[in-house]
Amino acid sequence: MSRAIQYFQLASKLGEEIFNYLGEIYRNLEEFNMAQNYYEKTNFYNNIGLCYIYQRMFPQALTEMKKESPAISYINLGFYHQLRKEYSTALIFFEKALEAVKDQHPLDTAMIHSYLGLLHCDRRQWLLSLRHYEQALDLYKRHLITNHPTIALIHDGLGTLYLTKGEFRAAQREFERCLELQLRVLPENHPDIAGTYNNLGGVFNEMGQYDEALLYHYEALAIASAILPAEHSDTKLYRHNVTETKRKLS
């Protein structure tokens, strides 16, 4: 990760896109002050807002997210209220976002449907959640290349939906589809791959297949240990899951 930062610093003259990438690297490392320093060199107010959200600084996040264009602001406000579990308010803003894009921007429309899928999953409204995820998946498949990593995220959302419902085989299927796509298009030590390994470990834990679960949790921990600090929240989570699964096997 430090090598990546060095390369981006050398190329910083290429403009604000580089600063945005640097911000994302530091945000993934949970070094939010450094991330904000780079984001503030750009006009990516949404990312500045995300840094505040990860630090639970919601009023500051709200201020930054309102600076975007109307449609993006509605999406941001929906996301903001969803994280605060203010689901009815979040729903209002996501519906305003859909109206603002009016199907003229299919990828933005797909993104909003994916947020609505997550929102209704959080509210345990399974059919609505499934409907929005399927709409998002259909749009992404029509407007993105077959192996685009964003499609993997929809399978991840569907996996989470089925896992929350207790439909573990369906959850396994979706997480495996997600992993298959990620392994094709992402670096082998990408944090999203670690997250999917961890999700599969959780599914097998729920099914009582602890040996299989442990293998996936080890895979997640191996990636996190290679690319993230030892005290990063993901590293600590994966380490905890390994320990708990080993305890169940003992």
C-alpha cells in the first residue's frame, strides 16, 4: 500500500483525479485525516462526506454531501439517513434521486436501485429488496462489460439479502458469483475479495460447516494481514472470526 502511495505522489501533477485516488487509499487504511487532506484538493465532496461518516461525524458529512449536483445530493442524503437508520427519510431521498435522473442516466439509476435494495433489506422487506437488486443487476448487465466489478457488488448485496433471510444456499450461490467475478477483474489481494471470503465463511458458519467456514475466514485474514494495518477494523474482524470458528471446532 505504501508503494502505491509513493507512485501516486510522484504523479500528483496529473491533477485532481490523482488526489482522489490518494484519498481512497488513505480512507481504506482508515487514516481519515490524510484522506480528507487529499479530497479537499478536489471537488469530490461526496468522498469528503464519506470520511466524516466513517468517523461518525454526521453533521459535517451532511454539509459536504449537500454540495453535489441535485441527483447526487439526493443519493448522498439517502445514504446518510440510511446509515443513521432513518429509513423512511432515506427512502424519500432515494425516490427523489430516481425522479431526478428520470432513466436518462442508466448507471446512476442502477446505483439508486442498489441502494434501495440495501435499504429494504435493512427494513426486512425482502421482496422489495430483491426487486430493486434485480433492476440494478439488469441495468448494469445492459450497460457495463460482462465482468465489471460493480456487477459483483450486486451479487454481494443479494448474498447479504439471502443470508439475512436465512436462505443460506442461495446466499452461498450469490457470494460465489461475486467472488468469481472479483477474482477475474481485481488484484488477488484486493480488500473486496477479502470481504467476500469473509461473507462465505459466515454462510458456512450459519450452516454448521465450520471446517469450510474456517478456510474462508483464513483467506480473508491472509489478505487483510498483507494489505491493511493490524489494528484496521477489517483485520480485527477477520481475526475474530477465525478465533470464533476455531472455538466452535474445538
